[in-house]
Amino acid sequence: MKVAAKVDKEKCTGCGICVDACPQEAISLNDIAEIDPEKCTDCGTCVEECP
């Protein structure tokens, strides 16, 4: 099952856990996480790791 990854800008603390967890290196951190839709495969790893 695919998970549509998106960042909740109100809740993102910029901790970077999702950046380290992403196997596709699709997430960058500029104060908050930003997902590159071209690289993201919707694997859900970032969602699972996000505190």
C-alpha cells in the first residue's frame, strides 16, 4: 500500500529524522522538511519515522 507523503507545516519541527530515514533521498530540510515528488516513491518510511 502506498502512503502519500506530505509535510504538515504546522507540526514539522525540522528535526531531520525523515531526511535520514528516506531511502530515496527525496527529502531536504529548509527549516521544515520538503519532499521532492520526482524522487519520492511513497514508501511511507518517513511517515513511520516522524515523531
